[in-house]
Amino acid sequence: MDKQQKQAMEALKAERIKLFRDQAAFRPTERVPHFCNAVTWKVFDAGDSLPEALTDFKVMEHSVRHFLDNYPVDGLMDTGIRNQFNVMEAFGSEGYYYYTDEAVGIKDHALCTIDTLMDYLEDEERYTWERVLPEKFGDEWNQKTLDQWKTAFKEYLKYTYFIIHMGSVSGKEYGVPSLAPNNPAKGAIQFGIEELESNLLGIKELSISLRRHKALLKEFCDKWDEKHIDPMIEKVYLSDGPQDDKYCFDASMILLSHNILNPKQFDMFLWPSLKRMLDAYAWKGESVRIFAEGSILRYAEKFNRYPKGTITFHLEQDDPFEFREAAPNCAIMGGLDTEMLANATVEECIAHTKKLCDELGRQGGFILSEGKMLSYKNDAKADNLKAICDFVTNYKL
Amino acid sequence: MDKQAIIDAMADLEEDELYDYMNEIMDNDGEGVQEALEACQEGMKIVGDRFEEGEYFVGDLIYAGEILTEATNIIKPALTGDGQEKYGKMILCTVKNDLHDIGKNIVRAMLEAGGFEVMDLGIDVDPQTIVDTAKNEGIKIIALSGVLTLAVDSMKDTIEAFKAAGMRDDVKIIVGGAPVTETVCASVGADEWALSPQKTVSVCQAWAS
């Protein structure tokens, strides 16, 4: 790329960041931006092999470049850095994950029991080293050779470089900005109840423990807050404020536990921590993108207390029109579901996209995106996605 | 045996209280065991209603399934087997290429409480296994579950396998789970679809009646 091309890409990236920021803040824009949620679908679309792409950075880079060359998206959720298995392959750890020509999966399991939760909280690193990793990687965990460790660390460094490299490729060569800082609150935002569901207990054990061991779980969540969330909140209050020129949002978080919590449990276990965090962002005038897995519609009103521009909900399964009714102060990311992308005609896709832009984006507050990640080859027809990308790029509000 | 108290304990998810009632029945040589089972099932129906109304959510259904199973296990030695599954056998499974089982297990608990003998074939079940089981067991109701969008393809493959075996007209098939919608139901060729366990139960009961 020559200097002129680089400058053009910088300008394009800045223009896209402004588009995202304006829509998130309900400021009318010339067009609606599209933050694409394509993940491993890119590999199939490029004609690459999934097993190769997951273990060879060059193949994955080819898939990502093929996607960015063919689909004019304004943002890309995954630049090929999810599900890379080089490190674990180098470590000789089989059985923890699997992949076929069509799919990749993790053989997930809970890291704690209700009886060991507090042990974990007391010394997370030690517990992880002594309890979690042996269980996760099997009996051979303690028999790793020095060479295996060295190889794994080398692969980890390569992986780190790949993450930086792909961020640079998408930003500098395609003008595609990053979603949010990697450490928006100087650390990944993970609330206690989310950690319990996603990693420590799992959905079933947590569901049962919410009834059988309510007090213990509450104690865990409070202590988790003190240890992890309170310092983050403090850093948000002490931060410099919005980073308008660098990222589309100031922070990004994922919520999952609302899918199992009843209203009383939501108010007891998630809302207090989440509210304090959102209060901090609102006070600083920063914008937060929240990816709501499953459905969060029934709790939408709670979030409507925040001023426009604070929260953008990335909806996985909720209807964006219903959500707008329920929480008119929250911007929306979404609108495209895999069912339509996979089965509808090009004309139907464009008509739906036009409706989204007209009804949700004209006054600001809407960013086009796929709700569910595009993972499998039948999650979208290439023609449909291409037509949507072209349409939304050219459609003036 | 206080039937209403058992219904309330189940509906309110009062685990210890429910088990106490079950143990009391066993201490009395199983007297009233059939009524107790029916009370549990009625309580489970209320759990489903509270889920529909938004008072309970998925975690509560998981818990309800757990305590219903345990309560039934306590009184099982006293049950004669008569009239427990008035709607007969049906098949439930998560389809090929999908390993999720939580939704399936919730539905199983609700179906069992709703009067079915559920043959749970597990997760990642290939179409031919489902067809063969239906054929060998003479089962007419099939419930296919999935969470991944990939599961939609497997649901379609399963229904195609029933057609290939010449059995499509002999069975009723309901699909359910996160990626399932009315359009998906039509595109895979299923007879019905559901996102809630309650709807699954009522559809299957209507088919079995």
C-alpha cells in the first residue's frame, strides 16, 4: 500500500467509527453501518478447510482477507482470532476440543463444585493450576515435558502476534475499526453470576444452586464484586472518558445469565453489579455495547433508565422492533438472523434490511448486525450477505 | 396424604418439604402413592404455567425437573406402574452435530410429568438411530431438539430419513430449540415447533389423545 492508500483507509476507518458512534448515540447519519458477526462462516465461504484454518494462521488470514475483499462491511466481530487451536495442539492436549470439516466444539465442563467455589475465589491462580488444569487437560497434565511447554509458549506468542496482525490488517488495509478496547475497564468485564454460569458451575449446577445454596452464591457474588468489579468501576470513573477516535464503543460486555435467572434472582445476583458498572459508564458519557445472548427482552425496561448513547444492545434472538418499543433509549445492534440469510431470497433480504434502516435507523439508534454468529456454512447464502452489504453501504437515509 | 400440600410444594419448588411428603408416603407402606404422583405432576403443570407467566425461568425449570425426578425416585418402589404414562411412549433427542442437552432435559421432565414415557436418545443422535428406534418401538411421536443453527440441517436430515424409510406419514414430528421458528419448522418439514416446554407437552398430548 502506498501512502495515499494508507491515508484513505485511515479516513475510511475514522468515518466508520463516527458512523457507529453517531448511531449508538441516536444521532442521525447518512446511512446505517453494518458490524458483521461472521465467524467461521468466512472459512467456508473462502473455500478453505475448517481444520486447517483453525490450526494454520495463514489459512485463517486468507479466509478473513477473502471475506473483507468480497463483503464491504463496516466492522467485523471476529478477525479470525477465535477458536485457534495451535497452542493446545502444541501442548499435546487432545480431547478438550474437537473439530470436523463442518464444525468446531469445546467439550466444556464446570471448573468448580458448590463446595469448592470459595476455595477458587480465595486463590484463583492456585486453584486453576492445581485443580482446573489437571481436570481440563487430563492425567497427562503433570507429565508435560519442558519442550512441550516451550513449544506451547512459542505458539502462544505467535497467536498473540496473529491477533495484533489481524487487527492491523483489518484496520490499515481495509479501514475496518475495532469494536471496543480489549480492556475497556482495564480488565474483561465478567460479573460473578456470569462467571458462575459460564465457567465455574455451569448452567445446570448453577440453576440448582440458586435454590439450594442461595446465600452462598450471594456471598460469592459479593466477594467477586469486591475483587473484580469494584476496581473496574473505579477505573472507569478515573478514565479519560470516551475514546471517540479509536473504537466504535468504549466498552463491550456479554450477558448470558439472564437466560436462566427469574426476576427475583436477576435483581439479587446480576442487576446490582451491572447497574453500578453502567452507572459509571453513563456518568463518564461512555458508550457500552452489550451482547445479550438468547433473549433479554423481558428485562429491557431496566436498561431504559440510562440516557441515549450509553447502551447499545447487540441482540442475539430478540426482535429489534419489539426491543425498541420496550427500551427506546437503548440503541440496537442486530436485525439479521441466520434463518433469513440462509433461506430467503436476495429481494426478501434487501426488503427486510431496508425496513430495519428506515424504521430503526433513520433517527439514529441502530447498527445492522447478525444476531447469531455466522458459524456454519449453511448459516447464510453468500449472495444474500453480499446483497445486504452492498445495499446498506449505498442506501441513504 | 395431603394432595394439595404436595401440589403446592412442587409448584413452589420447596424441595425438602416435597421429599418429606414422599418419605411419609413410603413410611405408610406406599398408601396414596398414585395420588402423590399425580399431585407432583399437577405441581409441575403449575411450574410450567409460572414459567409462561414470567415468574419462573429456565433455571427454575431445570431445578423443578431435578426435584421431580428425585421425588419420583423416592416413591418409585411403591408405584405399580399402572396409569403412570397415560400417553404412551415417545422419542426425544438432540439431533446430530449438536451436543446441547439442557433444553432437552427440561422438556423431558415436563413430558414425563405430562404423562409420557420418554425414550431419551441423548445428544448428537444420527437420523437413522431415530428412525430405527421409532420403527422398532412402534413410536409415533418424535421430538427433535437443537441449539446450534447446524441442528436445523440435522432436523431436516432426520425428517428426510423418515421419508426414505416410508414412515413419514406414520409419525408426528415436533422440532424445538433456539434456532427453530415457524419458517424453520416448515422448511425442515416438521409437523409442529415449540420454544417452550409447555407448548411441546400440549402439542404432544393432543397428538397422543
